Amino acid sequence: MTIVVAASWCLAIAAIAIGVAALLVFRQPLPALRAMLDLFTAAGLLRLSVDMSWTAVLGVVAVIAVRRVVTRSLTADLDLSGPAVSSH
């Protein structure tokens, strides 16, 4: 195992730990999920720098696509469920 692969595993573990910690501290799923998915993306890109296969490329693309879909849907859900602001 190379140092880059080990670093990508450390980032993946850190993603889970930071995601859970952010959820416990902020009590909001969106910032926690964003932090976790950003670190998963970084881990995937590190892994991609070592393994330039189509499987690795598709893995990184999948993580980025999931991040975009999940954060957009959560943002839309939170915007709709927020308190209504009157213009009076």
C-alpha cells in the first residue's frame, strides 16, 4: 500500500468522523453531509491519482453526482420547510 492510498483511507475515515461530529454539534444534516461528501470526494481524487482506471474514474464521478443531488434536494427541502417570512 502506497502512502497516497493510505492517505485516501485516512480521508475516508475522517469523512465519517467529521460528518458525525458536525451532525452532533450543529444538529443540521446539510453541513454534516456536505463536509462528509467533500472529504469522500478528496479521498476518491487521491485514489484516482494512483489508480487511473475507468472504475476509479466512475467512482469519483458517482461520489460527486451523489453530493450534488443530495445537497440540492436537502437545500430545497430546508428552504420549503423554513419559517415563512411576511413582507409586512
